[in-house]
Amino acid sequence: MEIGDLATAQIVEQPEFTLFPRLAPEIRLTIWKLAIPGPRVITIQEHNDATPNFRLLAASYAIPAMLHTSRESREVALGSYELAFTNHRNVKPMYLDFSKDIY
């Protein structure tokens, strides 16, 4: 596929697995736990502004999709991810897995 083809490429809709909600809760939770991604590399950069004593931190990372998929997946994901930088005025809060993520 060439770059020009990307604009005209058709989006193929994936079939929905409608039986997932009917699986036993233990099986669903096992699947969600296995779906937690591995380590992510998170880049945090400092941007100096012309304002004295002011530092702005910018982070580049993707919000884990499991936090938005369903209540059940979010509950499982929150067992691994922790909301960081909640009291830091110069950077937005982000979900980190302190045991796996690299920053």
C-alpha cells in the first residue's frame, strides 16, 4: 500500500463478539487482565516559558483504551494504572503503571 492509497482505503468494520457478556465473570476478568498492555514509553518534556519561575511539562502518551471500553475493563485496568500528577499545576494528570511504564 502506498501513501496515496491511505486516503482512499476503506475502513473494514470488525465483527462484534456478542457472546462476551455471556461468558462467566471469571473468564471475562481473565481476558481483561490478559489484555492489559505491556510497558509504555512515556516522554515527559520541560518547556521553559519567558515567565520567570514557570515551567511547563508536556507528556506524550496514549490513554489506555481499557479505561474507556467498559465499566468492567476500567475496573480491571485501574488495578494496574494510577492517576499521577493530580496536584501538579504544570502538567495534566495521566494514568501510569509505575511497575511497568518507562518514563
